[in-house]
Amino acid sequence: MKVLSKYNSNEFKGFDWLDFDYLPNSKGFKFEIYSKWTEDPVAQSIVHFYLLFREFLYNIKVKPFGQNSKWGDFCIDTWDLESDKYDYSHENKEEPTASYLAMLQDSDVEPHYTGFCVCENWDKFLYIALHCIMSHNAPYSMMFYEPKNEFVFYFHHSGSLGIYYKELNNGVKSIINKAKEENLEITNTNDDRIFHIH
């Protein structure tokens, strides 16, 4: 079974208000969510993902960070510094890169693909991708886009989550309320309205 499927549609092409050169310069709002425990940041991040985003799962589109980033370049050890060449064969890689590249191959997502994907198996995708992020094999998280409520989020190797959004709509408020219910710390925001949401 495929873990990912290409999203071959012109209906969604991302958010033009995001600034990938420097995310804080984006023309929207942001906040970060931190947890109280970090013994297993992969497991912790998966728990928080489902807690905060379960209602949005069927809308989320996933893409490597940036406008034209290739899926195969997610892990830095696909690039050989000395030869300045890329090698996307999972047979020659250590974990978790090998599992990531095998997942792409099994999902028919070519390493040079730069478009969006939808997730068919969140458990497996998160387990593999988060191990790449938490082990620093991937320098950046994937970006998870929710077109209907116009927000995007990403994981940090510390186990925290960053969220950027265009408007403080009901979808974003739902995430904030769930984080508050779980006593997760909301910080690094440029929108003080979030502290007054009930």
C-alpha cells in the first residue's frame, strides 16, 4: 500500500503569503507549541499531531520545505559533498534515510518530484519522516498545508510545532483550544489574540 500519493491538481498551489527565504517575514500570523516532556520526541510529535490536527487529515497536503524543493532531497545524506552529486538509492543509505527513500519508491514519488502529496498512511509517514527530522538527517521539516483554513505547520527537531496562518479562523482556533486543553505551551507568536480564545 502506498504511503503517499501525488496530488496532481491545479486547485491548490500553496500560499503566496509565505516567505520561504525567512518564514517570520510571511504576511500572516504564527505561533509555536511546546510540550512538557521530550523523552521520545518522535512519539510525542505523533501524539500531538493527531491531537491537534485529526479533524484536518483529509484536507492536508504535504510538501518539502520551499517552493521547488525535491522530495528526494529531504535527507541531507542523499548528497555527496565530495562529488557534488545526489544518490537516491536507498540500498546505500543508513536509517532513517533508507526507509524514507524506500517509502518514496513504494509510493511512486520520484526523487525529483517537487509537487504536493496527500498521505495515505499517516502512522507510517510520520514515523519515518519524524525520525529523519529528529535525527537531523533532514535539516527542515516537511510543510503541512491545510488549504480550507489556510494554515501550514511544521515539526521542529526539538519536538515542538510551528504554525503559520492567514486569519484567526475557526480551524486555527480549534488547534489553539486543543493545545490549551492539553496544557501545551503556546509561545513565539505575533498574534496576542490567541491568548484570549476560549
